[in-house]
Amino acid sequence: MFAHFLPSSVAEIQDTGAITLLQTIQRRIVEVPFQQGLTALSTAYVHFAPQSSSCFPDTPPILLLHGFDSSLLEFRRLLPLLAGSGDVWAIDLFGSGFTEHPTSISVNPGSIRQHLLSIVETWIGEPIILVGASLGGAVAIDFALHHPNWVRSLL
């Protein structure tokens, strides 16, 4: 029912939106060139691929970034509304949610930005609409300032 990497306590969740999203959450390896060296990082995400009948066929991919002390579950109500309208992603930032966090790598703006850059470059591969809530908004602004060529719009 739920992915093996999720804690057993997710079985206690009763919010139907959260349950539905938890059933679609996945983890995938992304190679991140941290200062300590190249690190294979298992990153939690949800991806809704564009459908041929998309309302907005020329819209860039949308990437949602959650707030402090949270996870992509923060978007449990928004993601179903965006699904089918284009290429939509939500990830768990480095050091948060269900994304792997090696203790040898500190969580700071630079490491979060590098993790995000690796995802955008290798998984998405084109400039994005970056949507951030709370801490995710700060991460989005920081990312846009450091990598403006990868950001089409910032929300």
C-alpha cells in the first residue's frame, strides 16, 4: 500500500488527500556533487506527467517546494488540481521529508540548492516554474538568484 521507505506511522493518517499522495510517492537516486564529493541521494518525489489533452501544452514544468519542517505532503490538496494540466513535480528538499539525509553532509542553503540543481538538470532538464511555500519560497528565491537560466517563473 505504501512505499517501503515511509515510516509505519503513516498507517495512522486519516486525511484522504494525504493517503492518496502517500500512495504515489516514490524515491529515486540523484547524483549530487556536494563539497564532500559526488553523493547518490535517494530523493522523495511525486511526478504527474503531462497528458496529451493538457489544458496548457506549452507551460514549462512546475516544481513545488515545501516549507520548513515539512514534506511534499504539504501539497496534498494542490497537486490533484494541477495533475493533468502539465508536467508537475513535488520533491522533498534535502534534509526534509522522506528524502535521504546522510549525516556527513550538513543541511544548509548551499547543499539544498545543489540538490535542487541536480534534480532540475537530470530529471526535468528544462527551465521550470518554481513554486515555494515558506522555507520553500526562500529556497526558490535563492535558486533563482544562483541559477536564473533554470527558472522561467517564480511563485
